[in-house]
Amino acid sequence: MRILGLSAFFHDSAAALVEDGRLVAAAEEERFSRRKHDDRFPAQAAAWCIAQAGIAPRELDAVVFYEKPLVKFERLLETSLAFAPRGFRSFLAAMPPWLQRKLHLPREIDAGLGGGYEGPIHFATHHESHAASAFFPSPFERAAILTLDGVGEWSTAAWGTGEGASLRLLEELRFPHSPGLLYSAFTGYCGFRVNSGEYKLMGLAPYGEPRFMDLILDRVVRLHDDGSFWMDQRFFRYCHGLTMTSPRFHALFGGPPRAPEGPLTQREMDIAASIQRVIEEIVLRMARHVHARTGERDLCLAGGVALNCVANGRLLREGPFERLWIQPAAGDAGGAIGAALAHWHLTLGRPRTPSPEDAQHGSCLGPSYGDAEIASALDAAGARFELIDESSIADAIAAELAAGRIVGHFDGAAEFGPRALGHRSILGDPRDPDMQRRMNVAIKFRESFRPFAPAVIEGRQREWFELEAESPYMLLVASVAAAHRLAPTPGDAAARGIDRLRTRRSDVPAITHVDGSARVQTVSPGRSPRFHAILSAFERRTGCPVLVNTSFNIRGEPIVHSPADAYRCFMLTDMDVLVVGRHLMRKAEQPPMPGAEEYKRSFRPD
């Protein structure tokens, strides 16, 4: 039986295909459309998943959508009425897409699948999809489940339990009180884009002091022992306006929101530190409550807030659960997986046998390309490349990295979710004190304060980081091990704010954040044989089993999807080397790309 799960129309649309209970394929629409956070129907992603299963749309047995649009529309109407007449402008802005598309999902699904599907269409609930995406692929026979995000139909957080092929959600937090919307409101106030800039806020937090935390908990949020909370809506406008925060919010925190791309001040850094601590406290209290109610040893997490890897790291260190499993595509995209698996196990009652690792297959569930396809795309782009045998490619890449070069690496199946895990990655030497600046300014064209993540050979993370657990999906933050940290100089200790960026904190400075932490990915030969081989070859050359690993994209664009995308990104940045499959390219050997220098200057006007 083949089940297609879909998430669409609201944020990060995606498709996933489950065949006889096994996750076969999953992809996000943005990778195909090249439109970041594409919220349209995932027509291209669905077509690819169906083709990957070797079938036509008519051969699908079921299509399952990840939430119930009519219930969501009910929430929109009730909220608009509750806040009338203030909510009239936001109501008018929301109506056209609902009336044109979102209330007509069967029609949209039929059109999106090319008119070839005539079977049943089912609807899961939003947090049921999140919960199913967290528990069913996990390695646990039984576990507690916690989902936290902005809002689905009415729920904004929920907890329950899973055992075997069953899953029950027992309690929920309801709109407008929401951990995701709370964090997003502060994201927007600090000048970052809501629904995509939350990573920036988390990265900015270590530069500040949480001096506003008590103010938030005294005036804005009433937090209870079980992690539930009440938000004073006088400080927010997401229920009835076109912005997240109100003038009362701005007065409380000392002024208007920071303009996008405006200078970062200590105020924004301290606000980021404060709301980050509040979110961590919410997550910890919720987890303790869930543990007390369930008595389970293990916890599964999903929802957009589960991508807050700093909170996850604290939960692993300080929380009551022995093990965590976090859905790699924890946001709405992962709901496509959850919807399909929920139908298989909960609706059809089919059994489940947990995999000892997990059933996510390293989250490498997207498209891959063979040698002939790669060569054809590179020839069409005019690329000059060297074809290297697979047995030698890891050593060749390691040699480039050890020489200080930045390498774009494109190989195998694309990752599903927001993290590049070595298949669509930009790699660098973590020992280079200038690597973070080079990657941020000359490659990623993004803010200099943002940290980069380390990839480390699985099992070796204990030597380099204060982390015992495996972290294959780069969803846990841990401190760099004491043996690799450097004592601060008097000048370093006195540095504040962005000036802390200039201090050297460890012998792997490119991946050590200003608070001495790192977002760790552990790499095993089973999940990622090529990437593991590169790390091993790099260690043989340098003694260091760690590399900088960041997503293969330019600021504002999705992660590269095709060999042509990879070559374009390579040529439009100051990347030194590109490897696509077994094809290695050096920048100095490539013909000039028209407009490349002007493109770079558009990001770096100075």
C-alpha cells in the first residue's frame, strides 16, 4: 500500500511517500521551485516522490493532508470575531487565499497531482501529524511525545504517549498562547523575518545577557509549573493585526522594532538572550510535566520549536528523560511524513517494528543524481572538472580542506529538513581562526555573528564536545570539551556583544560559538559513508576528526537541489572547490560566469 503525505499552503510545503509502512521518499517544494519556504501545493515534490516509488498517481492508495483546513478556518473566523473590529484588516488579508485555494483542498490535490488520482483523501490533525512524525520513525518501542510550534488548527503544543503502532495525545496548549508565536514575535521585533529568522535569534542570544527575562515573565507571559503559559495579548497583534507586536510591547522593551538589516545593538542581543532563556524554561517545564505524568524513559519531539537545538541540548543534559529523538524535519514539512505514517498505523491499524537506529534513513530521502546526469549538467554549464575514482575522492577532498580551501560537497540523496548533513554541504577546516568570517561574508553572504556547526566522526564526539549521545541530525547543542577550550585573555574576558566574536575560544574556533558551545552532528559510516570517509581522511592528515558543515546555499535561497544549482552557487561565491558526485572542480580553472562579480557586490556593497 502506497500513501502520499502532504503539507502545504501555510509554510514549508512538502510531500512524503510511505510504502507498506516504510518511508520511501520525502522532499520539500522549495528545493524544486527555488522559492525559499515555498507554501504552495507541493506539486513537484509530490511528483518526484511518486516517481521514486515507480508508480503513477492513480496507483496511490491514499493521500493524507497534515491538518484539517476547515478547523483552521474556523479558528481564523472565531479569532477575527473575538478581536472585532480590530481584526478586520488581517481578516481581509487572509480571506483571498482561503477562498481561492485553502478551502478547496480536494480540487487543489487533484490539480496538483495532474488529475491522475481518484482515490480517497484523508485529513490528520496538525499536532497528530507532528506527533506521528516524531514517534513512528523513532527507534523507541514506547515513549512520551511532545510537540511545540506556532499553531495548527487550535493547538500550539501537545503531549501524549506512543507504544508500538499506537499514539495518543492527552493534553494541549491552545491558541493564542503559543511557544512558537512567542519566539517569533521576538524574532520580528529584533529585525529578523518571522518563520525563517528564528535561527538567527537563537544564534544572537549568546552575545547578550538575559536581563529582560524577569520582565517577560512578570509582564508578558504567565508561566506555570507544568510549562503551560498565558500570553498577555495586549503586547501582541498576531490575532488581529498585520504585525506580531504592539506599541505596548515596543514601549516595554525600549523602542520600536529593529529595522531589517539595521545595526544590531546590545538591546537586541539582550532581548534574544532573554527570550531564548524563557523558551528553554518552557521546554524544560513541559518535559518535566510529561515525564511525571507518563513515567517514560524516552521522549520524542517535533514541531518548529523542536528545532531550537540550544533548548534540546539543555533538555538532554538537565531534563528527566534518558534519551531524545527529534524529527529532523520538525517543522511543518515533517508533517507530510507524520500524516502518511499516522494513516498507516492509526487509521489502518498496521503494526510497527522500530528500527534500532531509526526509520528516517539518515533523513537522506530526497533526489540523487548519477554520474551521467551530473556530467551532462556540468557540461551544459561549461564547467571544467576532473573525474575521480570513488576510492580516492575522500582523500582528494580532505587534501583541499587541510590546505585551507572551502569545499562545496554535493553527493547522494538530498537531506529532508532544514539541516545539511553532508550531502548538500559546504565544508571547511574548523581549526582556521578566519574560517567563520570567510564562510559568513564571502560564501553565505550572511550576518557575521552567526555560528557554524561541526560534523564529527560518531563516537569521537565525547573527546571534542561535552556530549555522550549521538546527534546524527545536528539538533543538539553542547559545549566544546575542556581539553579543546582556550583560556580567555584579559581582553577577551572584558569583551561584550559583537566584540566577543573576535575572541578565540578553542582550538577549533570556526565551530565554537561565543559561549563555548557548538551544534553537533555525529557522522556514522552506515548513514553517510562518503561523509564519514571525508572526516576520516581529514583526521589522518590533521589529527582532527571534525569539519565545519554548513548548508550548501546562498543567503535567501533554498539548499541547492541539482548539479546545476550547485555549480551556480559555487561560481557566485568565493568557494574554492566544488565536488559533485565524483566530479571535482577548482575555481581557478573555471571559465568566468557573466555577472558573478556584480552579484557578489550586491551582497557586499562596501
